[in-house]
Amino acid sequence: MSWGKRTGWGKRTGWGKRTRRWSDLTPGQRTALLVLGSVQLSLALTAWTDLARRPAEQVNGSKAKWAAVIALNFVGPLVYFRRGIRR
């Protein structure tokens, strides 16, 4: 019997880490992941839209750099709105 089958966790990956499957999560955990994912996607889309519409002279640094920074989970869009826009 494998460890994953005894505990209900997913299969073992190459580094000994165990994976979890969507079906292993409780309804509350699923809801939390969906909410957090929606917030993250909304922040990123809002930041990318703002960056695309904003003239380059109103952006601190290059637009390409900020487009890449925005892709960093929650932190990227927040950093862009805090430091990327000239006020």
C-alpha cells in the first residue's frame, strides 16, 4: 500500500513531495482557492489594462518591464499601482 492511498493525499512527485488533487480539498478550501484566484486575475487584468492605456511618459520605467512584473501573483499588480505610475 502506498503512502498516498493510506492518507488520501495525491501521488508522490520526484522530490518526495506529495500532490493534492482538487477532489482532496474540502468545499471551504475549494471556495477559498476560487476566490483568491479570481482576485489575482482581476488585479492582473486591471493592471495590464491600465498599463496598455497609459502613455509611456506616465509610467516609471519601461512598459515591458511592468508587464512582466504584473504577472507576479498578487504582488506584481500592487507594486505596479504603487510604484509604476507617475503621479
